[in-house]
Amino acid sequence: MKERIRESITGMPTLEYLMRRVELGWTLAAVEWEREITDARPEPKTMAEEIPYGLQVSPDCQGLVENPAEMDIITVAVDMVVQDCPLSRVAAELNRRGHTSRKGNPWTPSEPI
């Protein structure tokens, strides 16, 4: 597992700062640049989609990989639906097992996966 941090900086980092981070075990993973826009070009439209339940962004940010915790929830829910359990019982079982939705809410029969 990798730990990542994002730091906001107000000036150029010094060599000493960078070397201290390396000494602490950090490796440089990305550089993000920004600048003021001087002309009135329209901002590019970004297309953001919600990541499907059961998946997450891969550590290299190049695609999606399974989210083990969410896959466990899907497995429990699908198994119960296949057994013709009512959705209220599926939600109750997920809550009994301590699972919450992505928003941290308890499961309900109408909570979408």
C-alpha cells in the first residue's frame, strides 16, 4: 500500500526541501503546474463520471481496479437477491455486517449500489 500526500506551495521548492523528503522515504510521483490565464478563452469542459460501485481508480491512475470492500458488499447483495430475499432484508443484512454506502449512510432498500 502506498501513502500519498498533496502539498500546496507558494514558491519553488528548494533542493534541501526535496532532499529531506527523499530522506524520509518519499518519492516524487507527480508535478502539478498552474498559471493565471490572461486571455478570455472558455474553460475546457471536463467530463466526470461516477466510478461504478465495486471499482476504484488504480494506484497508477491509469484505469479502474476492483475495490475489495465494495465487491464483498456486491457479493452479499447479489447472493441474497438470487435467493429471492426482499431488498429490505438485503439492506438489513448489509447493515448488520457493518457495511455502509459510499456516502457513509446505512443501507436502505432504495439505496443504489
